[in-house]
Amino acid sequence: MVGTANMVEVAALVGDTARATILAALMGGQALTGSELAFLARISRSTASEHLSKLVEARLIAITKQGRFRYYRIVSSRVAKMLESIELVAAIDVPPRYQPRSMKDDALRFARTCYDHLAGQVGVAIADALVTNGHIILAEEGGEVTDAGARFLAGFCADLTSKSRSRRLFCQPCLDWSERRLHVAGLVGAEICRRCLELGWLRRVRDSRALRLTPDGKSGLRDHFGLDLDNPELLRPRALASAGKGASVIPLRR
């Protein structure tokens, strides 16, 4: 009964519109102030403070103080995975509600941060390219980096020997709620995201989880991952000349 009570408590916290909006904003991976979260949730600062206190108390988010500012963030990848799973169920398993598409929706579907890794069409395309070229093996049950993949990612300056590796999954498949296909999470996904932002290939869009592709990113993704962004079918990977073989992916049921 304790487990049921805890589940009810968490569901009630996430089920509030304002709190759900706050948590969705923090899924961008950045720490945000209470004022920023109040603006995004379209509520007053005092109301946001009440919601944030409940989320901190429930250990869904954490708070960091820097000078006179307080920054909030998702407390762990486990909480992020829960929120991501709710998004997935809402997008795929719940009867759809009519909602006109907007430029903001299209931007999120193209490229976005999913806590600490890449999602959307760009995230899925990178995962497809890694699988096609034998760098990772990605299936619904789990993921694995091949020897060729380890060398490839090292050349990309992805730090796969981080101490954080011992505290989290290394290479994890994650079902993308908008594309309904797998992208890469875990330490591997986080490092790919970090490098794409560090190299300036992708830029954060203000007040959004969306990411904007830069001209350097277009050429970088083409040269390094073999992604042809001029293809009308968008981001279908072409095998690189040095690609390995033997990687496979289990197709998802639609």
C-alpha cells in the first residue's frame, strides 16, 4: 500500500497543469530560475514558488543556490525517464486530441533536448546512422557500443570513460514520442548531445526545449555522421565508406 500511496502522490504532482509545464521546461536539461519557470507556466511568481516547493519536497526536482538566485533542475535521469515515458504514452497510447500544428511544434519535432540527450528527427537520424554504420547495436531491449563505435565516438571527442558511467546506463535505447522510433540515451546519448552543442552544430532556442540546426551543424552532421539534410525524406543516413558491419535494430510495432 505504501508503493500505491507514493504513486498516487507523484501522479497528483505531475498531473497539475502548471507543475507539468514546469517539469516539461526542465526536461530541456538546463537549470532555470523560479521567475523563468513562472513565465513559461504563465503563472505568478508566488504561485510558481508554491509549486516548486512541492516538487522539491517530493524530490522530483533539485534546487541550487548561486548568490541571490535559485536554480531548479530535474533531480535525476530516473525522474526524466518517468516524465519522458508519460509523454510517450500521451502521444501514442492515449486517444489523440485535435490540436493545430504550430511552428513551435515543428521545431520540437525536428530537434530537441530530452533531458540530457538528443531527440526528434535529428536525434533519431543520428541513432540510425550509428546503427547503419555498425557503431552501435540498438534494440528495444538495450544498446551496445561496438569496438568500431568506441573508436568513432572517441574521434568525436565523446567522453565515454567519465566517472558518471558507473552511476548510469551506458548506451540506452529511448523511444522517441514524436518519431516513434529509437534514439540514443544514457551516457552515449548525453555525450553526443554535449558535443553537438559544444561544436555549435545545434543551438538552444530560448524558452524551449527545441534546438536550432546551424550551417556548421548541417555540414558537420553530413561529414561525421553521413546525414544528408537536403534529402526531402529528411535525415535518412547514408553509410559511410569506413562503416562497420553487423549492427541491427529491431523495428518497432506501430
